Amino acid sequence: MSYVYLYALLGVSLFVLGLNALIVHAHLLRKILAVNVMSTGVFLVLVALSSRNEEVLPDPVPHAMVITGIVVSVSATALALILMLKVNRATGKNELPDRGRD
Amino acid sequence: MERSRWLLPLLLMLCLGLGYTVLSMPEPVEGLPEMLVDNMEVAGVSNPVTAVLLNFRGYDTLLEMGVLLVALLGVWSLGGIPDYRESSPGLVLDIMSRQLVPVLILVAGYLLWVGADAPGGAFQAGSLLGAAGVLLLLCGWRIGNRCSGLPLRFLLILGLGMFVVAGTGLLLIGGEFLQYPSPVARELILMIEAAATLSIGATLAAMFLGSLPGGADK
């Protein structure tokens, strides 16, 4: 019973770690990876919480959501990577311009 | 820096808050899983996840196939990467891919078939097909010009198209949209899943290529 919550808490910490990396790093590839880590955390929380009641079967609805979510996040990552390459081509840098700092 | 001093405490507070929320979440309302178990005999498949994906929440899956297609359109409309440097694959990758790709296709077919009764299904099988496509692309294989036009696009829209055709057909013969009649539910789901598997695999591999296939050869 308790290890279900262990997985859920692991998912929460993955989410927060990814959020930290998303804020701290300026490099776009690191930002994309950070968003992926965050979504992995969300998936872990969903799957863990779906099986926390031992008397009934695990709820298949979150499982179905996670399965489709993984494929959709892969495709969103592909789109983000192409956008990153386009930014690199246009500005020569792998970062978004920061008007406040320049 | 002023900003980074506040970041860590804020993130720790968020982590604690989210953790507390997860731990203190009330026990699930019993209705949904039990309703599912009660309705499993009309679902046509005995794997509850597949039943949810393809039958009870078919709208979700239909729209997710649409999301995949829109993401691919986004990738294509950005024009790709012109100076994509192609390196010749090493000997190991070249030989490995010849052994692995048939196995991947076989396992994808198995996962698709077994998805009705056990863990598996269209999305897993489609990801494996996509992986096989990525492996082939890494080895320098490109889809021929003859197939990169209409046949490829047909393959890409096959999943969404099969969903829409099945739903509309049911609507026409007097049912509800995507509400399969119980006797043919299994066959309909298998048909939609097979189409979706091919589409997902082709879409993922096409996204990896990053640009319109065939455009570079012209």
C-alpha cells in the first residue's frame, strides 16, 4: 500500500526537479528535456495513484490516459526540437533572446 | 543573483504542497472502476485498458490521433532541416538493424493482437513500429519517391480516417457515434487498432525525419 505513495512522491519530486531545470537553464534543449522529465513525473503520479486501492482492480482510465499521453508527448517533443533547430538557424544561438538582460 | 535565491525555497514549498496533496487525496470514488467491470461484457475486448481506450473513451483516442497528425503537420510546415548531415552507419548498426527491424515488426503485430486480452495495444505497437522506422532512418534508408507522396499520406491519415469512418458508419446505420454494437465490437476495435498502429508508427518515424520525405531528392 505504502509503496504506491512512494512512487507517487517520486513522481512529484521528478516534476519539481524538471520545473527547476526548466527555470534555471537557458539552453532550449535542456528546457525540452526538463519538460519531458516533468511529464514523466505526472505519468508516474497518475499510474501510481490508479492502483492505491487494493480491494478493487487498478483503475484503467488513468492507464489509458498515460498510454496516449506518452505518444502525444513524444510527438510534442519532436515539434519542439524542430522549433529549437529553427531558432538556432535564425539567431545562431540555442537560447531565446532575453530582452531584459541584453 | 536575486532571482535564484528565492527559487529553491519556492520549489521546495511546491514539492511539499504537491506531496501533501498526493498523500491526503481521498480514496477514489468507487463508481468508475466498478462501472467499467460491469460493462466489460459489451466492450468486445477483455483488457480493460484497451476497452477504455478504444470503446468507452473512443473520443479521446480519436482526438489524440488528430493531435499526432497536427504535430506532424507542424513539423512539416516548419520546412525541415536543410543541411541535415548524413553519416554512414557503422557496421554494427547496419547489421543490427537488419536483424532487429523484422523482430520489431513481428513484436508490434503480436502486441497489437494481444492487446484485446492482455497488456498491449495500438499505441505500444505503433511506438515499436516507429522505433523500427527510426532505426531504418538512422541507417540511411529513405522512403522512395514513388511512395513518399500519396501512399505515405494515406498511411498517415489511415488511423484517424478509420476511426471517423467507423464512427460515421455506425451513425448512418442508426447507432451512436463510436458506440459499437456488442457482437461486432471486437472486430471493429481490432480494425481501428490495426489502422491506428500503422498510422502511429509512420507518424513517429516521419517526425524523426523532420522534413518532407522525398523533397531532398528533387
